[in-house]
Amino acid sequence: MPTYPLYCGRACTSADDINEAIRNLMSQPASPERSEQWARLLEQWADACPTDGSCWATAA
């Protein structure tokens, strides 16, 4: 069974940290678990990104 990197929790506070977690996740084989983690990371990234959209240029 593959091991998946943990998605960012409270310790992952910046969009850069979340981008790194997304990049790490994308190196894993496709699976339903990876899809669920991807969705959670995108939600966290959206919450961490300022409302002015300044971090959109650095998206994973």
C-alpha cells in the first residue's frame, strides 16, 4: 500500500507550504485517496491565498 504525504493541517500556513504539499502529492500514483487529499489541499490553498489573488502566480 503506498504511503501518501499528509496534506497540510494547521502547521501548513502559507500558500507556498501548501504548494509544496501539492507537488509532493502529485508525484504519487493516481488513486481515490490522492484525489481526496488534492481537494483538501486546494481548499486550504484558497483559504491561505490573499483575497487580492497575489499568490495565483505561484500556484502548484
